[in-house]
Amino acid sequence: QVRLVESGGGLVQSGGSLRLSCAASGRTLSLYVMGWLRQAPGKEREVVAARTWSGHSTYYADSVKGRFTISIDNARNTVYLQMNNLKPEDTAVYYCAAKPRGDADYNTWGQGTQVTVSS
């Protein structure tokens, strides 16, 4: 299993930027897919970005394409989510998560961090 320690989040104005960080540890990290998910009040949790450790497979939700970038620093075992041109509709609790490459669902989660974007 992967263990995750998450940091980041905060309050920014519309058009601003934030970077979320997730420190990961485990025996076989290369066998996992890393993702960032978010959940706003009254809405379902959604995957906004995901990436394999190799970088050969990357996913972005249509709502964040061109604005968010997921990256992995292999030397530090850290996953980042760079969020640019933030919009009020990006306001949500953001979670770092991991899943085995062959699984459909994420089964390891960080604690979550609040991102609030003001108009």
C-alpha cells in the first residue's frame, strides 16, 4: 500500500494560482496510478487529474485542461498539482489518491485540503 502525506491549499482570487503537494511512500510505487480528486458541497467527487509514475499515461478532466498540471518528482516521491487561472467553480476539497494500475477505484487517500477561489 501507498502512504500519502498531503499539503497545500488555501484562499486565492479568481485568476490566481496554487500548487498542491503529496508525499508518497511505499514498496512498489511504480505499480500505482496517482490522482487528484475534488469534491464540492452537494456535488459528487470527481477526478481532476491522474498520472502514472512513468508519465506515459496522463488524464485531465475537461474542466481543468490547459489550466492544471499534474507532475511527479520521482527522486522525492512527491506528486504535485499546479493549478493556474483558478475559477470560483474550482472551489472544493482536493484529495491526493492512489490506486493499483489495474484497479478502477482509488483506495488510498490523503487527508484533503480546502481550495477556495473568490470572485
